[in-house]
Amino acid sequence: MKKLTVKNLIEFRGKNNRTKITFVNNLNKEKIKSGDNSGGGDYWISCLSAIRNTFKFGNVNLLDDKITFLRDKIKSSEINRIKDQFQRNIDIISNFKDYDFQHLKPNVNLTFITQQKHQAILDIKGLPVEAKPCHIFTFSINNSEEIGGIWFVAQLEGFPKSELGMFTDILYRYLDKHHSKDFYINPAYCIAVDLYNGQEVNYKEIQNGKIPILIDSTLEDLKNYK
């Protein structure tokens, strides 16, 4: 088992005992891949990249640029499956044209940190869990050097907030492991956003018990099927 993504853990949680065994066996063989309709990163890459860049550069025109690009792709494709994929990405981008990106970050200058590939795997309960947030950024508030991050995620029908919180949890653990010595992790700006339904979860909601912590119990359950 090379690595577990948060989506792997969410999919595992939704299975019964029999199918959990098969799922874990396939994970051990590294055969689990996200297909078009399962919400894999490749399927949603167009809307994810557009929204990531809009968040970083504060330029909503990037959304219109991506919509125009995808519409041209639809016209040039003869494959209905590809047309549907591009249209679903357009639908999500269109829904975010009036979205308030500013509330996801402090109203101060941000410094975006390049994420190192070798830091992406977290050892949790003896299992390798991948953390690949969209952006990590530092900022200063009242002489406090702080850090936050944003993780935009997407799948058909979206995630319930309890599962969306799993991305937030892993994001916080990533920041805690790699940056807590140098920065205060601001839980209000440690956020996962569901692009399909617009829901979001920040780490403050996990700290105050509004969102359950599911990562540890899910990994403990998964280990029983190894």
C-alpha cells in the first residue's frame, strides 16, 4: 500500500464488511484509481485549476477565461463523455463567479509556500495518508506569524460536511507536522471547500466539536482489513 488519499478513506467508510475486504485488497495491489464519475482529480482538473488560481491571484476573470476555453473544447470534441465532463466543470466554475473568495483568507498580504512532494505523505496510525492541499500561505497579524491553507475538492453530488471535514483534518495535520515550529496554525484559515455544493469546513469547527474527527477511527477500521 503506497498511499491512501482522503477520497480512498471516504470510499472505504461507505462500504460494507465484504466490500471493504475487496477494497483494501485492491489498495494493497495499488489498483484503486479515481474514475471519471467517482470525482477523481483528473475529471475535475479544469474547475479545480481555475478556482485555485482565482483564489491565489484574486482575479475572477480567470473563471471566464476557463469557461471560454472549455466551451471551445466541447465544440471540438465528438465524444459525449468528454463533452459531459467539460460541461460539469463549466457548471461548477459558473457557480463560483459570484463567490466571495476573500472570506477564505485574511485581509492581509499572503505569502504562498511551495509544497514539497516528499512532505505529502503523513504517517497516521502507521498508514501513509496523502495530504495535497491546493495552497499553503503565511501571513502576519498583530506581529503573530501565522499559516493557513485551502483545499478545494470536488466529486459528483458533493461531500457531506462530516466527510469534507476529513480534508480539513488532514490539512491541519500537514501544517502541524511541517510548519508548526515556525508559525501559528490559524484554524479559521485551515479550510476545505466542496466545489460541487459550495459547503466549507474550517478547523475551528472541528476543534469546537461541530464537525466529527473521522480520520483516526477510519484508519483503525481499515487496519482490521489489511
